[in-house]
Amino acid sequence: MSSAPPQPAPDFERIRADFPRARTAAYFDNASSHPLSVHSAEALHRYVEWLTHEVGEPWWPAWAATRDQAQQLFASLINADRDEIAFARSTVEAESNIINGMSEHLAGGNVVTNDLAFSAALYNYQMRQLDGLDVRVVRHRDWQLDVAAMEAAMNADTRLVSVAMVSNVNGFLADMRALSELAHARGALLYADIMQAAGAVPIDVRALGIDIAACSTFKWLMGVKGYGFLYVRADLQGTIVKPSQHSGVASFNYQPWTDSPDPDAADILFQPTTGPSRYEVSYPSYEGAICAQESLRYIHELGIDNIRAHASSLTDRLHAELPKLGYPSITPPDNDSPIVSFVASDPAAAMQKLRAAGVHVAMRFGNKMRIAPSVYNNHDDITRLLEALA
Ligand SMILES: Cc1ncc(COP(=O)(O)O)c(C=O)c1O
């Protein structure tokens, strides 16, 4: 998708050494919570040291620069402009704020989503349905987002199509280009929950036609909870997507607040925040921004295509081997994400065997075993998992 020349493949064994968690377990639960690298941990320690021993003026410039760089690095990761990125505290919260801010756009229309979206996002839409919004939740077909069924659910009143670009259920990578074309043809916008996509698969919001997107950083962006990013296409900011929380400042135009009051101006002057910061209230988590800055640099250095190629070599083996051991897959084998899910006939027994072998996966929706290898996992980890379940 990007026209940049391919980056040389990194030495993934060296990368393994950057993640101490790799030494204590075969940890495959990166789609729940990714471990920190030593680089992010060191940056965080430095911040804690500063907070503990040195906090004081001037504190603003240093950490504001960190926040700005994290947002810039994220913008380039998804091929957006820096002025299209706000910080967000959570994916679900950002989507909820965005829906609130689009109330005029959504009025009288419908939203099309699907059952591979994140459950808290669906709950959010369900609550709005109770308030009168027409919400259409399209069912998956064979655990895949069914573009034709999504199209059938859309009509001239569709205002928003909302999907998880990569599903947390089984890693299914949605055809965002097809969805944006369908949405845009009806005057609707495409929102992408990129929580399981950012850092894991290539994202080009321009090429894919994504209008709005959000994620936090504790999964494939290798950061912490409570910090993330919101992308809103420049021309939608303050027009179709209005801020849903008030963000701005007040100043007093009288003494003793000012020595030179402006007689033609009001006593209290209110100035709204502009640009993407209009969607931000107060400070971000600087702990989050510091980790994100480190890990985004790291991800850029490795290159998303290299990260994908590494994860595929591991998930290919799972696709080939686990069904033979009695765990059928609910992720299509040609799916292009690092998350694969398998059905366990006896989930408790499977989890017990894995735990005993020091292997961490997620068991979700009763019996769906989700395995999500990252940059520091290797074939020995896969062997350990397969032997535990054999
Ligand atoms: C697809 C998806 N969206 C959203 C979330 C929640 O993100 P946040 O905690 O940033 O709201 C998760 C995971 O927890 C997820 O897998």
C-alpha cells in the first residue's frame, strides 16, 4: 500500500531479547494485552524518576513534545496528517464520543455494523437504538464479515458504517476498501475500530477510505491502557464530526486579571480549542504518550510488512497443525492478521494443559481459543503450544 521501499528484515531473535516476557512464558495473548519492551519500560522508569524526584517547572514543553511526537508517529503509521490525530483514552470511549458528536448527521438515518465488532461497541450502539437510532447488526458468514450482507443492510439513509478492521473474535481482516466504497456511495462515513489492527497490519486511511478511526495502545502498539489515538479526516472536523465534550479556555478582560482591558470586548473571553485538539479534554496520560512514542518508533523501525511476515510464519503453522489436533479454526487460513482462533471442544482442559506448559492464550466466547503471536514470539513458542495440546 505504501510506495516506500521495503525495509530489510530485522533479526527477530534480537527483538525477542527486547521483551522480557518472552523469557518467562510462551505468551500469545497479545490481542488482550501486549507486554512492554525494555525500551518502553525504561522510558516509563525515567518518567517515574522525574515525577518522583524532579517534577517542577518547566514541565510542559518536554512532555508536550513527547505527546506531539507520539501523535506524529501514529499519523504516519496510518498515512494520516498530524492535524487529523487527537489523543484518546480508549477506543470504545472515542467511538462513543464520535457518535455523540455526529448526532445531527445521524438523525433520521441508520448505522450498519456487524457481529464481529467489539462487544462494548455493539452495546454502545444498542443503547442508542433504544433512544431511536436505527442500528443494523449484520451477522457474519462462516466467521467472515459478509460485504454483500453489509451492502444489503445499507440504504440511502445509511449515515455510518462501523466495523472493527481486525476482529477481536477471530482476527478477521475486513475489506475496508469495499466497505468505504459502499458507504461513500450512500453519503455515509466509515468508522474503523483499529484496536486490533494498528501495529499489526498495514493501515492507509487514505487508500482504504477510512473517515474516522480509533484505538488505544495496549495491544499491537505495545503500550499501556488509558492512552490512544483518534483519527478524524480533516474536512469532517467540527463540521460533520463535532466535538461532544467542551474544550477551550476562558480569560478575563478586566482588572486585576489584565492591566489593559479591551473596552470593546466582553468581560470574559472564551476561546474554543481548534484542530484535532477540539476532541481532547485536558491532559493525556503522559505515561501513555511516553510508551507510545517509544513503541511507535520501534514499530516504524521494524516495518509493518516485516512484522506481518514474521507473525504469518507462526500463524501458518497453527493453521496447519491445530485442526489435526482437534481444534478447528474459525479464522480463514488466508486471513491477513496475526490473530487466529480455534474451537476447543473442552476449553477448561485445553486451558489447564496450556497453563501447565507456561503457554498463554485467550479463551473467549466459551470455547474460542484465540492465539495472537507478536514480534518476540518464535517457532519454539509454537512448538511448546502444540506439544501442550497434543
Ligand atoms: C476490537 C477491539 N476494540 C476495542 C477494544 C477496547 O479498547 P479500549 O480499551 O481502548 O476501549 C478491544 C479490546 O479490548 C478490541 O479488541
